[in-house]
Amino acid sequence: MHRGGPELAGSGMPWPSEAQTLLLRAAIGPAQGVRAAFDAWRAMTDIEAPVDGGTYRLLPLLYARLSALDIDDPLMGRLKGVYRRAWYENNLLFHRVVPAVAALEAAGIKTMLLKGTPIALTYHASHATRPMADLDLMVRTDQADAARHLLAKLGWKATTKHPARELPDLHAQDLRNAEGTEIDLHWHCLREAPGDALDAWFWATAKPFTFEGVKTLQPGATQMLVQTVLHGLRSNLEPSIRWVSDAAALMSQTADPIDWSGIVVLARQHRLACRLSMGLGYLVEQFGQSVPGWVIEQLDAAGISFVERVENIVYLGPAQRMYSPYLYPLVDYWRYRRVRGAGRFWREFPEYLSRRWQLRHPLMIPVAAGSVLLRQTRRALR
């Protein structure tokens, strides 16, 4: 059993497939159903063939669950090998990125670790059960330039060269060093709302976190749950179905109880109720996770905002839409409606689109749009 490429992920939709759902039930579902779910998954999985990345990344968690329940199977030897490899690769990642975190903190640039690393080290018995390919690292917006410059001096280079004028349109930037290790440097916590209000919510509720001896911060469990669901319900060429197991780990812990009222208030204020309701409802229906009934009711009562309807064209559609150089920027701009008034939103749209479409001037937008429409029409008529 080995990991294949993104071509195995189908359309890239964020919802787990039938086989992946069985795998997740075996890994995080009620104990009494683990054996049946595992056997059903085994029956429909060719263990000699490559598996998609989302499935492969769940195998260490599956191994730990089966081991804890004393479930034996001929596949356990292979699963143990995947588990041990994840343990090694995570440790190697931590070793290579901790100097960057230490350097930022020493320079007075406050850091917060997001997503996989704090979830693995805080909410899993072993970090090996939560493989990760990079470190998600957040800094304050007003320190983002300083952080990029310092990391560049340490050998961390952007994987994609963005012109300086495009940086304000990003919420994060992928960096890589000479060893091939990656850091995803964030200056906004959520792509969906790149503004001060949500960032302040993350910073104000952050918890102290010691990472490989370096004092930093991690988000509260409530904030991580919101980020996990919204990030998970986004199409990708290789969907990260582990958002389900990440969310389950956050919801099942008791050290930092989930603030359900806070989630409802946030969803209403920032027009984020749609995907949060879909994600939390899915966790309840498919995996028996505990969410107060009134939470789903109030999220549903908030309705689907126009901004969310536009976003869902891409986020909940075939993954190819996420990589369309013309469609995606059009859809992506609507997130700014959450953090800008209508006047500024429409006033800045032409300049934004000229940046994202890499045009020299906004006056070129009609020509570019006409060219795209003509190509699409010709393609449809073939």
C-alpha cells in the first residue's frame, strides 16, 4: 500500500467517498462499529494499488485505533510501517522549522501555529496519527512584511513568485527552504474573511504553546474548529478528508470546551453560516459527533448569504474551478464583502481584477473578459 497522486481523488470534492467514509468510521467512529467499518473498507480497497493522499494520511490514525482496540488483521504490519514513517517525517519537519519560529519570536514577531501542528501535539496521543507536510504559521498583519524578510534571510523562499502588488490579495504564502521543507506563512487566519475582526478573535483567544522548546501560541479549540471546517469544505485536487478527524479530535476533548454560542454569533456576523452548518451537520449525521441541536438550527436559520452562494460555486464544485485563472479570482473577490463596505468593495474591484488577471490596467478588463468568453464559446461549439 502506497500513496498515489491527485489523479486518484476524482473530482476533488470535499466530501469523503464511500470508502473514505468507512475508513473514517473505523478511525474515529464508535468503538462497537470499528471492526465492521474496517472490514467493509478492506473489502472495497485494493491494498496492492496506490491510494489517494487523503486516504493515505488517515492510515496512521487507523493503525492507532485498531491497536487500541486489540483488533488484529494481516494488514496491521503495513499500517504500522505507515505510522512509523509519519512519526519520522513529522519529527523531521519539526526539527527543520523550529529555528524559523525561534528566530521570529526572538525578533519580536509574535507567532501562532495553526492547523496540523497544534492539533497533532495537543489533541492526539501521538503526533504520528496526524501526518503533515508543512507548518502553518501565523503572524500579525502589521508584522507580515518583517516576517517575510526575516524568513527570506534564513533561506525560506516563496514557492510562487507573487508581485508585491498581489500580496494584499493573499491571506498566506507558501515558503520553502533548500531542504524542501515548507512553511505556510499566514497573516490572516481565514481566507474567507481577510480582516481585522476575525484575526483579533484568534489572537485574543490564543493559548500558550511550547513547540520544540520555543514559546509560541496556538488558537483555542473553538477557533481551530471553525478554521478546520471552513478549510475542509473546500474543493481541492487532492481533498484533505482529515478535516473530519481533526474536527472530531477538537470536539471530543474537554480541556478547552467548544464555545458553540460564539460560533453561531461569528457565523451570523461574518456570513459564514452555510458551510459551518453543512460541516457540523455532516459530522453529527455520519460520525455521531456531539453538536447541540440548537446550533445547527440557528446556523440554518441564518440562511445562505449572497456571498456564500457565490463562494460555493467554487468551494463546493469540481476542484478544477479552484484553479481557473479567470473564474476563481472573480469568485474569490466576494470574500472582501465581509470586511468592506459596499462603496469600497465596488470601487476597488477593477484594480483587484487587473492584478489577479495580470493586466497592466483596469481598462484592459473588458478585452480580457471578451477574449475568455470567445474561447469558451468556441470550445463549447466544437
